[in-house]
Amino acid sequence: MAFVYRKTPKGLVEIETRAHRLAPRLRGALILVDGRKSDSELATLILADPQAVLANLLTDGYIEVAATL
């Protein structure tokens, strides 16, 4: 099962203001989340441990599941 993620309001604020000071690899991944790419597509763009990065963003409330494929 594949997932499509989108930024939450918290994620959008982080992109605009850097309020939460995400680590560069997490911020870079957050920028890539657009509500259209599946997790497998994102995995090809996120270089270091994409599943862990997406899980971290999801757990911390920066992204949410928009769709299940």
C-alpha cells in the first residue's frame, strides 16, 4: 500500500518561518512533500533513509496522509 502525504499547518509554518528549526535533511524532505507524490516517489528523492525521514515528519506532525493508493 502506498501513501501520498501533504504538509500540515505546522509543516507549512515551518517552511515559511523555520520556527521549529528542523534538521536540514528533514526540512529538505518536507519541502518535497506536495500532496501529489507517493511515498515511493519521495523515496527516490530523499537520499538518506527515506522511510525514517517520512515517519519522523509524520510523527512530529509536519505531514499527514492525504491519500492511500
